[in-house]
Amino acid sequence: MAQKAQNLWDEIHEKNRLDLSDQRLSDEEIGQLLKGIHMISRTSGHQTERMKPLPLTELDFSGNNLTRAGIGEVVQFARTQGCDATLVDLSDNQLCDTAAVDELTRLVKNYSAFAANNFISELLLNGNNIGKTGATKLIQYAHWERDRFKTAENPPPRLKLNLSDNCIDRPSELADELKSKRIKLTCVADDDDKESTVYLPDFMDQRDPPREKPISTSRYNGNRGPVGRPSRPPPPRQIRRDRSHSFERRDRGRDRGGYRGRERSRSRDRDRDRGRREREPSRERYRGRERSRSRDRRDDRAESGRREERPARRARSESRSEEEKKSRTDRYKDESESERDD
């Protein structure tokens, strides 16, 4: 990989062109090559300044396996060390709408990190998987950025944006819709409209989007139930509350689940013991309250009995005192009468 980076470095100075076309390189391999070129530019003494672009006029990354994961490094290289290039070729890769919206829109703008006004004139994206969303964003950003500098001393050139052989649905309707929004685009090469900012060659040449994986045509798909319907969970197992079947049910669980059946029975025992321990303090408090209430009731009964006995006792004592007084008076009369007779 280091030797390949050195060969690319030599070719850059000979042809002013970075050519990585038709090599089917992955995202990681292209990233390693770009990092190797950057390191060679620093070690060779070319990049004496902090911001100094390479002598490049074209960047060719066509015919590779660039995806959303690796296009960011390519765009960053084009905006920094390759900002003098006027043509960027990214055709025949695997770029999608997400890559177009998140990364490629940075290329159609004033993309240079060194100059105040630097635009590319050609961006080739044919042969990718860009859809209607990504194409709309690219065309809109390209127009707005160039229309903003149309009154400058050196207005930016019209962008040739090749979006043919992608997955854009109804391209003619999309072009008419953008024109109705005052997006100055054209699909004809020899158009005399000098105000057009975006040229779309072969824009009507599109292919169908990739089809999703077909669903199985069999009536039943394994254990997932009928095709096209979400599988339903099995109904919960009904547990009978009859205690006579508890041991039978526990043994049946052990036979079916083995160790899992024992664990379930132990977990049920632990839950029952935990519930009993949690209920014990409340029972004790209830029993204590009942005992105190029974003592209070007993004391109340005793006190009410004492209250009822007091009048009767007083009446008995009074009657006893009257009888004793009467007996004393009678005895005194008898004694006095006997003395008088003597």
C-alpha cells in the first residue's frame, strides 16, 4: 500500500491527476491511500505551509466500492488538498441518498477550504444508487450556491452534474418540479439559456430501484405462522389453583424443563416465604391491638360492675343498720319492762 501511494504521488506531479479508477477498492483501502499521499506530501517537503493544495485538476475515483462509510474522507480530501481540481469523478460506486445528502452536497457548494470562491465544473455520479431525495438536494444546493455568486466579478461556471443510470423515480416530473421552484437547470447540452446553473446530461436515463428480498410464497414459513402475518406469542399457561395438583404440576415441570422446573418451584417457595415474612409484622401489630382492646373491654366491664354494686351494697348496709337499731331498741324495752316488774 505504501508503494502504491508513492506511485500515485509521482503520477500527481506528472499528470496533475489522481487516478484510482476501476480498481474496486473498498472504503478502507481508499482511505489508507489518501492518508499515505498526505504523509508523503509532508515528508517530501511539498507541504511547507499549513494549507497548501496539491497540483491536481482531476480526481478520479470511478469504478470502486465507495459507500456512505468512506465517501466522507474522499470529500474531505477534495475540499482540502485537491481543492484545485475542477472535475471529480465518482461514477460506478455504491453511493446512496444518505451519502448524497450528508457528504456529496459539500462538493457542489463553494467547497474549497483555502480559497474564498472555488467551484468544480463537473461532478460525475452516474452508475450509483442515488434516488429522488439525493438528486433533489444536489441540484438545489448546486443552483443556490452558484446563483448567490452570479453578480461577482468571476461568476462560477455552470455545473455539469451527471446523475444518469441511478434510481431516480420519474425524472421528468422531478425536473419540472424543480423548474417550478425557480431552480435554473437544463437537460440539453446546447441550451442557449445562459442563466442556467446546473446541466444534467442524460437525466432521463434511469434504472429501477433495487428490489427488496421477495417473501416466501409458501403458505407457512417454518414456525412463524402464515406468510405476511406477524407471529403471535403462545397463550399464557393456565395454572390451576387446586392444591391437590400442585405436586403433580411441579413434577411435570421438572420432567419437561429439568433444572428449570426445580428453579421455578424454588422461586415460588421463596416468593411465598417472602410474602409471609412481609405479612408477619402486620399480623403482630393486629394481634397487639386486639389484646389491648380486650384488656380495655375487660377493665370497662369490671368498672361498670363496681358501679352497679355500690348502690346495692349501700342499701344492704342501711337495712342492716336499721335492723340492728330496731333489735337494740326492742332489747332495751324488754330489759326496762323486766326491771319495772321487779
